[in-house]
Amino acid sequence: MPVFQIPYGKTSLDLNIPPGHWGELLSPLPGKSSPRPPDFQSSFKNPLDSPALEAFLEGCRSLLILVNDETRPTPTGRVLEALWPRIAELNFTVLVATGTHRAGRPQSLERLFSPLWPQIRERVCFHDSRQEGGMIFLGTTFRGTRVLLNSRIMMADRVLAIGSVEPHYFAGYTGGRKLIVPGIAAYSTIVANHSLALEPGSQPLRLLGNPVHEDLMEALQYLTMPPIFSIQLVLTPDHEVAGVYAGSLLKSFLAATRQADEVFTVPFREKSDILVSVALPPMDLDLYQSQKPIEHGKLALKEDGILILVMPCLQGAGPAEFQELLSRTGDFDQARLLLNQPYRLGFHRVSRNLRFVADGGAIWGVTELDPDFLSHTFLRPRTSLQKAVDEALAVKGPGARVNILLNASLCVPKQGTQRPLGVGPPAFGEAG
């Protein structure tokens, strides 16, 4: 009987799958996303559709550097280290594009900006989406999103945007335009854009016909100044650099999405009755990030299946508004009313789950969160992963199959592509 070591924060959990119940371990095919040394300098000198970085920065009086926050795996410090000879003497500010997330904690910032944290710590600031009074209004999109952005971007002479591109469960992909909205946008702008996640076209790996993405692109068109030089990375699921794309925000993003599609899709044969969806650091910090592993996991799970979320959530459940909304989903009659109420931020994170539960599915959670809190949500707490799987097998019966989706915040199951003969469950994660 295989014993899998399932990653759980900085440790792991043992999981026994009884004979006859094993399905598939969903992870990228060997060699599909082999890392190579990142060629930052070549990308800076030969961008896709803009002047080389040296020419872009020539005469720069004030530089704004936009970066992801700690919830993204982007190796920001490595990129800044490669940029350092060109920016060290410039008047620059680093703005962390937090969106609605909170400012980073000291230990997280050291990791995020290593090895340059001592040199730049006095130049780092955080976007606060709630401070709308000092933001700049640029226009209103066709779908009604009023675009308000952090005024720092309008005061800069040049902008460097550093991000990474991975699948996103309703925007198609992260990265690129998301550094602007929601990254440095007003709370009301983010709410308006994210409300489009309730529409059917808002799916992972999809841009054409995706209303969230199309609204983001229209919002970006209002930002005509200052010039932006974009550096977008594609990482492997193990967070090694697989590709570097530089140029305009749009071209670098689109080029990165093509490689991200290859890197992060994982083949599987059949949907299972039970799916263990495993979130890995740093995207396992709070429950607000749980929708990615849940949505991705449901793609390889039957409609009436049981999804077991494995996610420590050591920073808690997330924003207070999200917690309040989530706590109203435990009573199904009350939850039904939520489906017909005006959109609130985070609602897209629960509405899809409510519909999944209404159709006969179930979502259980193995986390460090307060079980009493979770018991008042659609996500039912379980004290251990092994007990959760054993209970799910008892519910689903003798023929039930268990799939495991590793790195579920990033990896997107794609049915219809089988593993080559001889390629079974990868050695990663097996204890014996």
C-alpha cells in the first residue's frame, strides 16, 4: 500500500490509499517544465517590442518599480539583483501591488526581496486599496468599472513591472495587467472587476471571451503614461524560473501565458470520487487564497464528489469582510439567499462553492483554522488528512477512487491527455 507524504506548510502529512481506491497523482509530466538558468540580461537587452532596458531608463528622473506581494511565488529579489547595476543610482521607489491584501510582514519581506532587502528596505511602500481619496481616476470601462489607481504611478517618470504568470481561476492567468488592476487599484475598482468572475466565461487558462480579463485590458488602456517596461516570469511548479519575457506589459504577458499553459496543465484520465487538493507555500497562507486549489481540484472531480482541501492557512482566514461572508454559508437555506444578493468582494469565492454543494458535492478542509469557524461555512473541518480520506471512502463506497492534485494553487488538470506508458505516480511525495 503506497504511503504518500503530502506537503503541508513546512512539514508533511502521511496518507495511506487502500488498494483498489487509488486513482492518479496529478502533477506536471517529467521534463515538461524543466528549469534553465534565467537569462535576465538577454531579455533586458532584447525585449519583445520595446527599447532595450538601457534605452528605456535613459534620462529617468523617478522610477517606480511594481512588484507582487508575498502571496505570489515571484522571485522578485532575483530580478532586482539582475537589475541592480542599472537602477542602483536612480531615484526609485518599490511599490508592492497588494490589491486588497495586507502589507507584508518583516520576515516575508526579507524572503521576497532577498538578497537586496537591506539596500532597498527604506524605499519599499505598500499599496492600500482602501485609501481611495488620493487615487487618480482614469475612466470607466464598458462594463462599468471605474478605474482608480494609486497616484504614485502617475507621478513616476518610468515604471518597471515585475511579475509572474500562472493560471488564475477566473482571470485566465495572473501577471501582466493584474499588477495594475487589482495590484494598485482602488477597492471599488477591484470589486467592480471581480464581480465579473460570476459570469461563465471567467475560467482558468482562458482569455478570449473572459469578461474579467477583457475588463482588465480595457482598464489598462486608460493608463497611457508613464512608459512601462515589463518583466514577466514563468516558473515551474517548484518555483524555478522556466522563462523570462520582457517588453511591453501586453506582449510580455501574452508570451508568458503560452509557456504557462504548457507548464501548469496536468494530464489526467478520469474524474475521481474524491480529490485531495494540496496548496503549497506561499499560496497556502490564508483561506482567502483557497479558491484556486478548490476550483482547480473540481476540474478532476465528479460533480457529486468530495474535495479535501489541504492548506494550513497559518495567517488565518483572510480579510474581515471575507470571513463574515464565509461564516454565512454554513446554513444552506441562508446561503441560498446569498446567491441572489448584490456582489461583495469575495462573493465569487463562495458562490461557485455553494453551487457545487447544491449539486451534491462536498468540500472538506484540513487546516490550522478554528474548527468552530469552519463549521459555520460550506467548508467542513476535518482533524486529519488520513481520517478525512477514510471517511470520504466510507461515504462514497467500495468503487470510489482518490486523485491527488499537488500544487493545486498553480496546476490546472486537463482531461483527455494521458501520461505516456510507464509514467505512473511520480516518485515525489511517495514515502514507501
